[in-house]
Amino acid sequence: MIGLPKMLVPVAKHAGIKVPDNINNFNRAEYPHWVVYTTLQLGAPLPYSTAHGDNAKVIAGIPDSRIRQITLKEVEELGFAIGTPIP
């Protein structure tokens, strides 16, 4: 489980998500992919150790025209993985 936004910064940047310089104070409208990624990823159980990286790629691949309207179901259908961690 990822508990702090700063833990996601390197993975998000690597996937191509635009990350604000100040992750604690930014205009949410300018960083919609970052907002969606952190909203869905923070505190969510990771079904495997690299799920946060794979999930970042899923979010980065959503077109700008869709990111503000996409549903959780649609994100999961694209491959965003949330689930019970494997022991």
C-alpha cells in the first residue's frame, strides 16, 4: 500500500504523468492525471509489488479529453489493478 503522494512521484513521472512541483499545493485542473492517479492509488491495496507502476502507465495512457470523465469501472477495465495483496 502506498500511503503518501510523494511515494508516487518517481513512478508517475516515469510513466509520463505530469506531476506538480509542489504536490501539496497545486491547481488540480492543471494536473488531472496526477489527481486521478493519486486518488485511486493512495491507500489502495496492491495486488502485486509493481502494481503502482503499471497503474501509472494505465492512467498516463488515458487521453486528456477523457481523464476528467472516466469512471472507476472504466479505469479498471483498462487494467488499473487494485486488490488484496498476495501474501
